Amino acid sequence: MAETKTPAPQHAIVTMQGIGKSFGANRVLSDISFDVMAGETHALLGENGAGKSTLMKILMGAYRTDEGRILFDGQDVTALSLRDRIDRGIAMIFQELSVLPNRSVAENLFILREPLAFGRRVDSRKMLREARTLIERYAFALDASARVSDLAFAQRQMVEILKAISRGAKLLVMDEPTSSLTIHEEETLFRTIGQLKQNGIGIVYISHRMADVLRLSDRISIIKDGRLVGPLDPRKTSIDDIAAMMSRPKGQVPLPAAAAPATHHSVMAAGTPALEVDNLATSRKLSGVSLSIDPGEIVGLAGLVGSGRSTLGKALFGVLPDVSGDIAVAGGPLRPGSVSGAIAAGIALVPEDRRLEGLIGGRSIEENLSLPRLSDFSLAGPLGPMATARITALFRQYRDDLNILCRGPSQKAQELSGGNQQKIVFGKWLAMKPKLLILDEPTSGVDINAKRDMRELVRRTAGEGVAVLLISSELEELLDLSDRILVMAEGRITRSIGRMHDETRLRALLQAEAARQTDIRAQGVAA
Ligand SMILES: Nc1ncnc2c1ncn2[C@@H]1O[C@H](COP(=O)(O)OP(=O)(O)OP(=O)(O)O)[C@@H](O)[C@H]1O
Ligand SMILES: [Mg+2]
């Protein structure tokens, strides 16, 4: 049994005062004051590029502040290095987790400070025992002896969190922790956060999912035009209030007013489907997947943890080597296993992990935008003036449509904020005018206003006859955009449902599917 601790008395763990930061001529933060109490979740919000991650990198010591000071536990840490601040108890949980997949949970928790037995050998039993005590203390649902590679993302995240607090972290910064989690995993993280608070740990929570923010946070602060607005009381604030407080005026060309959901399917051409898949399988994950999507149709893919949604997207895009089955794009057969073949046939994929698969960080925005169509722009040799003009026009269009915050077309992609990078990846594949557009969590990490704009662009793209396969863990997004939703479980498509405008029903259905799968597995084990 885990003992329940009384929450620590309210005192500020960290206080940032008068923080200011510029990158070259670009002033990002001005006179920001921000603090976090023990046992509190303080949400930090703002549009893409507002400066949230920058402020937290300043807190960690990854960036130097130009002005102001930082007090941690009552002491001035402004001059301390990143390493020293970690030692004092500031920790940041990154999207790219640093846990070692091939080691056990316990090994990860005690890495480089393993309890030793005689002869300087690692005392594995003691390590396991101590790991269990730690896990119990925070009442986490984790098995200390499990291999990390066998865990779901949310559990790996738990290991990362536990690793930080077992090293004495008193403040945890979570920068968009839910963007890789499914609905079930999210609940796990929220319980984890509750446990941390009870143990007096302070949390900075950065997210673009407003409903979560309202539910989780004790206070909310917003960065707008480089300045801090707040703190606000979440019980007296609505999502609309926050969205209005975050907004910066949009670029020159406004999008057409948000159309009613899915008015586009009138343009659907009868006849050849844009995509036909028959009996697709991969050696490890997918089996017997068949589906068909018409031009102009948006098909949503809903599913559970590891259900194979992203694998299906990758298989269609030719990323996976071991795919069998038949694929046809606009009636023409496509040999699986070749990305260039898939692109040539007219398939585009906006991948889930944009940093690994979507962008070339060291290249300019312009170059990134033009990559999939480079052959259009330059048949051979350097770009001619015509091509350059077209790329510039493309850049302007997406900058305005998606409100991309950047200095100009030649800025390096890696200098953009996370959400703005996502907008570039999205724009890049849209620009290809594909026959089939596969979107894997397209709006993850994108702010609430840009999310609306992206959805509108997806509708508009479908309206032009592009077939869309939409993978999203946000049920509300699936329901908003899809003409039809396919449910995947364990590498198969288990259901197809029509437009069903009810999030509760879809959620219930997914949960039922989860229970059914567990049942089937249990029966398999019993048999
Ligand atoms: N290393 C850097 N060099 C130049 N500019 C940078 C650098 N890091 C951040 N910026 C700029 O600082 C601004 C704030 O970026 P930051 O990443 O803090 O935004 P954010 O609020 O975290 O946005 P998002 O919600 O998209 O993650 C952006 O204009 C970004 O381009
Ligand atoms: Mg950020």
C-alpha cells in the first residue's frame, strides 16, 4: 500500500523575475515573471512560437536569459549551469524520452548509480527492490522488472518521470507531454500528475489541449506578444476566453469562414476509388487490411494503443520493407515497399514524428516546402527564376493560411517553434497536390487557432478531390472531419462506422474494443 502524504505547505519552488530574451533582432520574451508552488500544476499557454519552450529552456539553463533572475528553492540559480540546476532538482520531461529501451525499468531508474554488491558488481536484487519501493511510493502502474521496449509510451514516460524524481527533482517541466499519448494513456499521465502533486512536486504543464489544461491545472499563465498574461484561475476561465487571450492577429489573407463540417462530399466523383487496399499485411503488425477511399472522401482511423494505425499509414507510403497485399492508387497498381514509388503514384504522408521523418532541420523553410516537388521546380541543376518565384509564392500561401511565425523563407526549420515546424511539414505535403493524403496526428502540438485553420485546409483539400486518410487520437477531430471512421485493433480493421457526431459514443466504442481485445487475449492464454 502506498502511503498518502499530506500536501506540502504552499511555498514557491521556483520564481522567475523580469526575464527577457532575444534571438538576434527577434525579441521573444519581455519582463516575464512566473512562479510555481510546491504541489501545484501551473499551466503555461500561448500560440505556436509564443516563447513557452524558450522560457522553460531558460529555467533549465539550456538558454541564458538576457535579463532578470531565477530563484529556485529560495536561492538565486541564474548563473548556474544546466547540470547544476538538474542537481538542485529542476527536471524537464522531453518529447523524445531518454530511457534505454533494452534495459529494465529498474535498470533505467538507477542508471549510473546502481547499488553495488561485493566486487563492484551491480546488486540486481537490491536494485529491483528499491525500484519497487519507489514505484509503490508514487502508486504508479509499473512493473520494475519489465523491459522498457515492451512498455507503452505513457509507461515509458512514467519511467522518465520517476527517474527524475528519484534523483530529487522538486520541479518537473512537461512540454506537451500528451502529444504522443492515446486517450487511455492520457488518463494514466493525469493520475501520475495527481500523485506527484500529492508528494509536493511542482509541475509546469505546457499543452495545446485546452480541456486537459482546465481540468489539470491550479493556475494558468499565457504568453502573448512576449509578455505574460495571468495567472488565471482555471475555475473562472473558459476555453474560448483562453483562445481569445492567446490570439495574435492573423496574416493577410483570411481563410474562408469555417464551413459546416464535411460539406465537401458532394464533389466526390463516382467511379475509380483513389485508394484500394486488399489484404494488406506486414510480418509483425498488420493482417488482412482491406479498405477503399474515394476521391474527396475523408476516412478517419480510430484505434487503441499500438493498434497499427501508423503502421498502416507507413505501409501505404512505402516506408516498410515487408508488406504484402495489393494496393491501387487511382486504379493503378502500386508495388509496396518504395517511398519514391508511392510519391510518384500520388501518395503523401504527414508523419507522426515530424522531427525524425518530416523535416530537414538544417535546411530553410523554403527548401523544406519544395522538397517533395523538387523535380517540378528544377529538372536539373540550380533553380531557375521561375521555380524560385513559385517556391516563394508557395511559402507566402502557407505562411498566411497557417499563420506560420517565422522571420522569412530562408530561416532554418530547426529555429522554428515545434508547432510552426508541424505547419511546415503539413504545408509541404499539401503542396504536392496528392491523390491520397495520409495525415498521422496532423495537429498534434499545434495551437487552438492554427488547429482550426489546418482542419479547414484539410476540408478544402478534400473538396478539390484529394482522398484523405486521417489518423488522430483526438476523437473530436476525427468526428469533425471524417465522412467515415474505421476502427483498428491489433493490426486489423474491426469496424466501420458512419458519421457519428457523438464523442461519448465513439469513446465508449473504443473502450469496448479494448475490453474485447483483452478478452480475446485472455482466452488465448487460457486455452
Ligand atoms: N535557437 C533559436 N534560434 C532562433 N530563434 C529561436 C530559437 N529558439 C526559438 N526561437 C524563436 O523563438 C520564438 C519562440 O519559440 P518557442 O519554441 O519558445 O515557442 P513555443 O511557445 O514553445 O511554441 P510551440 O507551441 O510551437 O512549441 C519563435 O519565434 C522561435 O522561432
Ligand atoms: Mg514549444
